[in-house]
Amino acid sequence: MIVVEENHSYTQTITQPYLQSLARIGANFTNAHGITHPSQPNYLALWSGSNHGITSDACPVNLGSTPSLGSQVGATIYSESLPSAGYLGCASGAYARKHNPLADFTATRNSAHDKPFSAFPTTYADLPPVSMVVPNLHDDMHDGSVAAGDTWLKNHLSGYATWAMTHNSVLIVTFDEDNGTSTNGILTVIVGQHVAPGNYSTRITHYNVLTTIEKAYGVPALSSASPITGVWK
């Protein structure tokens, strides 16, 4: 499961209590980077291995039958404040489609894959092979505070993080981009049963994260980036 937070750098977020606790029990990447600015191209990169020429947060984007993680492994996105499953509008309250790449691809822009966070399973074994959780604009640190976002993550997903440690599963917490710098340094932490805890200085981006997931499921990589290695036990 991937959780994507918003618009803050590694140094702005690693000091938060819950994120820091995840970093202690997981692989903490001290040299992780977003692809670009603003948000939307980063979500597309993480989900499909390319920004497809999208360089803004313009909405709507329709990439048709272009391959993505969703079409490769049947992935699902759980978006907080999505008004209804399969909703394709650009915004609704604190929901923003620019943070929901699944809605841009024909194979997954439907109610079976594009779900509100209220549909997130309470029995974690019922989750699809790959899922992404996107908090709303108040809870992803975009409009709300970093502290509030950290608390939301703990309140809603600490149960999954604990479960993943004993159920052959992985939680990836990352950020779309930093606070607008040229280095675009972000927090990325991977937690799970087969993850060796520690700080890792290998440079990674959203493309490496995507390739790692694709390699785990034996599907072709959608970018030329290498998978993340050296953190597994």
C-alpha cells in the first residue's frame, strides 16, 4: 500500500512523531526525490512511469488506454472525500482529482477501482494486491498542518502498518513533491515484514518506487528506473 502526502520536504516531515516512528522500524530513504513541480505530474510518474507531457495541475486529464499500475495489477485508490466511487469531477470539497491518477486511465476510472476512503477495508486481507491511499487536502499536509497530517496517518493507517509487519505486506509512505525547491527532496519510508530497518542514502525517485512494485508482481516496468534493492531481508 502506498500513501501519498503533499508538498513538504524531508526535513519538514521526518521530525513528526508518527512519521519518525515509521522511519525507525522501516527503510528510511534520506535521498528520495520528487520528479518535478507541481503535484499532478508526480502522481502520474508514481502511478504510470511517466508524466505523459503533463506539466501542470490542469484538469481533467484523460490518458485513455495508456498502461499504468492499475491496469498492470488491478490496483485501487482510496481517496478521502471522494464523493462517490468512480467520480470523475475535478474537485469536490477537500477532494482534488489532480491527486488521483487512477481517474486518468480508462482501465481504472470506474467504481470498482476508484473508491472513497470510507470504503477502505477494515479487514486488511481484503485489500487488492496494490492500493494507494490519498488523504484529502486538509489531511495530506497540503492545506492542513504537517502535525495534523501526521496525526491523520497514525489514526487511520497505523493498524495497517502493524499488520504489514507480520503479513508479508508493505506500506510505502511518500510525498508527491517538497515545498518547491530545485532539489525536491521528500520523505519516503518503506515498512513491512521483509524490510530491513535503517537509513538508506541511495538516491530514489517515484520511478524507482513504481519499478519496485512492478518487479514484485512480475510485470513489465513502465519506466527505465531500477528497482529498490538492498533493503530487503
